[in-house]
Amino acid sequence: MLHHGNGAGYGLPDLFAKQCGVKAMWVQIPSFPLMNTKQIGQIAEQSAITELVKLGAIVSIPVGDYARYDLLVDFRGKLYKAQVKTGRLRDGTIVFSKQSIRSNTTETFVQQYDEQIDLFICYCPETDKCYYMPVGTGGSTKGFLRVDDADANLDRVYWAKDFELTNFGDDLESTRW
């Protein structure tokens, strides 16, 4: 049985798949055909790699899937461990998870990245752009990047345009690090 979405064009999170009796979790993303979450993650990783290479970075991928980071980025002689996430545009804000969730037949494990990575790279299919966020920036469980200025009077707003991956090289020396 395949789950084709919840009416808003998105499927339930993977950790609920078992509870719903779903053998494979499939998600519909606008402008993409029906895909499982692994395929969506691969698109995010390849998008990040492409943008980083355009910036002149050397990108390495760890062998296996047990490393806490997805990419090792060699940029201007410095190494950065990056975790790649897929973001969703919700009410003018790109939202992405800043934790890992895995499960087995009896338990679900949620883990923070803390000091294990240097930055998150978020690919948002709705904007077709990659963004970065240093690991200590913003909230601890979710990242929020504001796209429109409907709530511009908020005290602390992280603007998506300031965190576009194309700005990565220019912002390395900024106070955000």
C-alpha cells in the first residue's frame, strides 16, 4: 500500500509510516513526481554538491550511511562537515529539521547534531535553491529561513536570501560563525 499524501501534497513523516501500515513512504512535492524520502534526499544532496562545486569547493562523500554528516566540504583550505536537509516552504518560511530520526521495529530515536557537524545545507524544492546555516544558528530542532517580509517586524529573523548557498564563500568570515 502506498501513501500518496495528506491532501496538501505531502506525505506523513516516515516515523509514522509503520503505524499507518505503510510499507514504503512516498511523498508528492510540487514540480516533482511521486517519490520516496530517499529519492528526495538524493535530490537535495546532489543540488548541494552542484552548488558547492560551482563555488570552487571540493566535496567528498563518506562511504556508508553511518557518518553524522552527508558531505565533507573543502573550501578555501578549511574543512566543513555538512548535513544536507530538504526544506519545505510554509507560510513564507523555509522550514527544515535540524535533528535525525531513525527507527527500528521497536523504537524511534531522535538525535541532535550538536558539535558533530559544522553546518546544515538545506535544499528547498519550492524555491529550487540551496541554503546554509551554521549548526549553532537558530533553533535547536528546526531551521527557519524567511522568504517574504509579511512578518518583517519579528525580533529575530533569518532571511533566506542572506543564507543562500551562493553566498557561502562571502559569509565565512562573518559573525555568524
